[in-house]
Amino acid sequence: MLTKYITDTQRLLQNPAPATGLYSTTMVTDYINIARKQLAGEGECVRKIGTIDTVAGQREYNFSDIDLGVEATSGIAGVFNVRRINYANGDGQSYITPRPWEWFDQYCLNNPVPVPPDLGARYPQVWSQYGQGGGVPTGGSSQSGSFFIDPIPDEVYTLYCDCVCFPSTLVDDATPEAIPFIFTDAVPFFAAWYCLLSAQTNARRADAEAYYSYYQEFLARARRIANPTVLGWQYEQAQDPAQQGKAGGR
């Protein structure tokens, strides 16, 4: 897939291999990988239900500790954000209510004498995200997204986290691509935007903005294709059918 991305991006840049290259293959590859991760976050198109086990007496958990399976086969490197958390309950699962951090801080952490985890069942009931950004398992930033749960768990509970993820860096064509097919068409436009901005000339910057518009169009098209027509407003990033009325339109 990497070779195809490079070829498509170079075509947009009118930078074929025999010509004097304004944009090296290394530069194009770097921008392709940046574009892929940005697209995956904006489009929320790489999804995975990961698992993480609680620790008795521990409230905070890092995105980087969520088990997403084997990166080498899935092409998923880490977590941007967690949308929903359930915990294993018998043969099924139970929902844990999400709350804004300020609510969690006021009603869960604002307690000088929290109930010890050894006093009766303390299964998770509420969770809230605190740390922001992707959870990078190895390398990169040491910062990771995180979430807190309440009550403080009394034992090990397996949490099932519905995650929006970012893809692995493509190093060659053997690296699996986690981004769904229809969203991959937007990647070369975004990568070309980065490349043209690096030229730092007004003409190429104008071309860059045109490619960014195409990127947005292809991303929106991919989302429309991914969402069903029937009751489509219920799905990812779909427009609220009542939005025009809410805005005072006719």
C-alpha cells in the first residue's frame, strides 16, 4: 500500500521519478504517514474493541495499556480516544456510564475518605477521560490518554473499550493498512498538501489549499459511503437532520 500512496502523491505533485525531484521519496513517505494518522483521528474510521484489566485499588488507566491485539497483523498502533466502556459481567457485559471530567472530579474524587476497595463489591459504575491524545505503546511521546473509573475497583475486572485508533507507520508494502479502503483515497491529497506547504512559495501554497479542499471532499465522501442511507443520521459524523431548524433556518 505504501508504494501506491507514494505513486499517487507524486502524481498530484507532478513529480515523476525521472524528473528532478522537489520532494524526495523519504519526505513523501513521512507526510503520507502523518496524513494517515491525522485522517484516522478526524474520520474516526479505525475502530477496535480493546481490553484492559483493572487493578484493585487503582482508579487511573492509560490508553497505552489497552490490549488491541497484535499490531503486526492488525496495523493498529494505539488509541486516540475511548468512546464507550463495558465490564465483563458473567457471560455478558455491563455498561459503565461516561461522565465529563469536571463532573467526575466533583462527585467521585471530591471525597476525603473514599470507600476502601475491600469493603464489598466495588464494580465499575462511572468513567471519565482525563489524559488527552493517543496512547503510544512504544516510542514517541511519553504522554498518553487516560481515564479514571469509580468506585475504586475491589478486584480485577476486564474492561471492554470501544476505541478510535491510529494506524501503524507504513515502512514498506508489507505493513498492513488499518485504514478502511474507501478512506484511503483521501490520503494522497492530504500528503500532497503537506509537501506543497514545505515548498514555501505562494504559488505552491495556493495549490496546497486546493488539495486540502479535495482531501476534505474525499473524507466526507468516504463517510457518506460508510454510513447507510436508511436512518443514516444515527451513524458516525452524520449531519443532524434537525440542525437547520435548530439554527433558525426554514
